[in-house]
Amino acid sequence: MIKTYQAKQKDIKRNWHLIDAKGRILGRLATEIASLLVGKAKVNYTPHMDMGDFVVVLNAEKIELSGKKLDQKKYFRHSGYPGGFKEIKVSKLLSEQPKKVIEYAVGGMLPDNKLKGKRIRRLWVIVGDKNPYAAKFKE
């Protein structure tokens, strides 16, 4: 009888990935990042374990959106109180907080389970091209 392989905690090897967002489409970039954070491409991928890698994204302010999304796309939130509905256009958010645009896109593509918080903490979005985690890539 063949037994199904289950990865152990000691078998997890986390790599570091550096991604330059300059000129990249937001949705396509977010799917690539989400896949790296989950660890789907690894040989020993186990769905119930956190197998993903660390991801550093540079040049967050130079991301591109296809179509008319820059003018039409909005992010919504509600405080839970009457009149607490807020909305912000993606163009305004991109000019004020470009990190948030990528974090929202990637967060929406991760599965909603107990591992989501751990996975999103391994994502670092940097405005500009200076990498503060450069020492991690030389290992």
C-alpha cells in the first residue's frame, strides 16, 4: 500500500523572491504573488500547512491597471456604524498609499482561512527601488 506524503514543519524551506512592479498589471502581479505566498508551486505542497515563501515587491507606485480601472475602480469599507460607509478611488489611493493597492489585491486572492494572516505577513511592499531586505537574497 502506498502512503500519501504529508510535509512536516521541519521540511518547510522558505525562499525569498524579489519582484519589480514597474510597468506590471496589478491583477497579474497579484496572482503571481499570491501563488508564491501560498507555496503552490512547491513539490511538497500540503494544503493545510503554511508552505509559502517571502515576497518583496519594489516600485509599488509604478504599478499599472488595465482598462478604465484607474478612473472607475473603488475600494469600499464600512465602520459598522450608521453613516460609516467609506469609498476611495484607486487613483487617489495609488497616489497617497501605493502599498495598499497591492496589499488589497493580493489579500483578495489568498484563500480565506486561518493561514491568511500568516501568509500576508510575509509580503513586503516597498515604494521606490531601494530594497531594505537585500541581505536576505545573498544567502
